[in-house]
Amino acid sequence: MLAAILCAGIGLAMPATIDAVAQEAPVGAGAATVTGGRIAGDMESTRVFFDLDRKVDISSFYMSGPDRIVIDAPALLFRFAVPDPLEPRGLVSFRQFGAITRERSRIVLSLAEPARITAIAMDEVEPGKQYRLVIDLAKSTREEFTAMLERQRELVGASGAVVTKGDRVRKPVPAKKEGRFTVVVDPGHGGIDSGAVGKNGTEEKNLTLALGKLMKSKIAQSGPYDVLMTREEDVFMSLRDRVAFFRQNSADLVISIHADSLRLSQFRGASIYTLSETASDRLSHELAEMENMADIVGGLAASTKDDEVRGILAEFTSRETDRFSMAFSSTLVNELGKGIQLVKNPQRHAAFAVLKAPEVPGVLLEMGYLSNEEDEKLLLDSKWQDTTASLVAAAVDNFFKPRLPD
Ligand SMILES: [Zn+2]
């Protein structure tokens, strides 16, 4: 729908096979490859380009709060020869790109000032071999930007969420078995949202996925637990969809895993967060604010007053859920303390949107902080990963054991 109205009429050589093989093939299999790109220009006009090995059909739209230009494309593989050729500059203050679903990729350009697209085109550099997606931006005004958003709204409704809504949560839910518990392991970030990046280039989204898989297998081996994961690949999943996934699967426990960055680089070790409207401390507050930005990073609409997640919380908060989450948090601190380093006061709390399902107990586990170089090394260490996953599994088992039928 967006493509039909806002697409700049670019080539249509989208390979027809992607959708058909998507279920079996790894993310991005058979996709066009992006081999390079650059951002050039100044605060008056800025050019962004990407080099691709084939033509793809793209669409673009504007978003506000913060101001962004979003470009959607079929699955793309970003494989740059230079580590990161797209240094933000001029009108582009920040950029993200990556998978938004298995079949779609997205480029998000955050704007330093209101700007408009003056030209968007797929140039043929070498027919059949190299193509260049060129996006030209010019400085605009607040009034003009608002007017563009209104026109867009009239045409397509609220944008952004259209792309991922329901995409990840439509699977049939298996009936709950007597004497078994459902544990959801939730690897933070993914796809276009890489999360924190360490000094040596470690991306949080990859760490959380690797550790998540390890935890899943160890928890499943430790007792009568059905372990589900919100994502098992490098794809984006919105906070809303994550919460919907927990609820739809009637999770008995959620463990959301992260390895974020903090402004205090000396801060290191694992910490466990539970949900609270007021944060236990300043750092926890900042962390939750940052985490709750994940949907914006993915090019979705910012939360509004009628946002589902907030609505849920306003409805009612469950004391029992809070009690369970706190109890598990204590168990987890106990277990992790046996084998890995924890921060001082490791039990913390803040308003994490991902923990806001009222009937689902859960914690957010920060395994360590990528802002600390020692932690970055440790997080990549396979022995440390194995120990951590084993301790998490032990905590899950200790937590549920008293509730198992004799
Ligand atoms: Zn994170």
C-alpha cells in the first residue's frame, strides 16, 4: 500500500522466489546484496546512497517524533567491504539499516532538521551487476514537514507499524500441558535494531541471540519446561509484538536478555531488572528509556497515549505477577552469584516496556555491559556463556520446582 502511493517508481526486479522459500531459508537468502554506501553533503542538502548488486523495488515515507525518513525494501544483505562507510552527516543525524522481518529490510534516516526527499532513484551503474540507490534530501521547514506527514496520513493511515504488525505472533499456540511450565527466552534487539555496540564491534543483538539459544537448550533439559524464543534469527521484533507473544503463549516466565551500553564505562557485571514505574536508580532509569526506544530505532511509530502496551499497564497491575517476578529475580541473583560477576546491588527496577504484560512474570537480565571492554571480552567467551546459561537454567528450575506436582 505504501509502495503503491509513495514509491518513487523504481525498478521492479524483485526476485519472485524470496517469499516462497522464506520459511526454510535463512534470513536474507537469495536477497540483493548491499556492498557499499555513503552519506555526503551539509545542512542544506544531503545525499545518501547505497550500492547494490541488483535492482529492488523500494518505498519511502516520513515519520515524526523523532523526524525520520524510512525506506522499505525486500530482504537485503548488508555486506560492506569497509566496516561502516555510512557516517552520519548533514541532514542525517543517525541511520540504521537491517532486517525488519524475514522478507523485508528497512533503512531509517533520522533527521537533524526537518527535510524532504527531492529525488530518489535506482541508477544503473553497470547493467546486471551494479546499481545505486540514491536518496537526495533538502532542508525543509517544520510546517512543510508537518504538511507532508498529514498528506501521507490521509493516503495511508498511520505508517510504520503496518509492516510488522502481527508478523511474528500468528503461529498457533499449542495447548498447555498439565505439570509443564512455559518459559519464554527473549533475546533483545535484532535485525535493523543492533542494540549496543562494543568498542571492538560486538553487536548486542548477536550476543543476546547466541546466549538465548544456549539458555533455551539448557532450560529445556533441566525439567518439564516448554521453552519458546521470541526470535531465533537476526530479525527485528517490536516491543509490542514481544509482549503479545508472551501473552499469546501464556508464558509462566519471561527472561528478556540484554548486554547494553551505559555512559559509565567502568560499570560492569550482570544485573537483573524487574518492572516498576519508578526506577531504583538513575542508571536504571536511563537504561529503560534507551531500551524503550527500540521500536523507534526500527522505524515504527513512537508510543502514543493509546499505545497498547501503556494501555495494558493502566488497566491494572497485578501484585501476584510482581511478587513472582521479584521472587525469580532473587533466585536468579542467587544462582548467577555462584559463577559470574554481578554489579553492586544487582536487583534493580525500572519501567521497561517489554515487561509490561500484567499477567506474565518476567525479568530483564543484563548479562554485562558492552560499554565496558572487560565485559565485552567476557560476553564473547564461550566458557563464560556456557556457565551463565547453566546458572540461568538452574535458577528457572529452582523457581518452578516447589510448584511442580509430586
Ligand atoms: Zn538492550
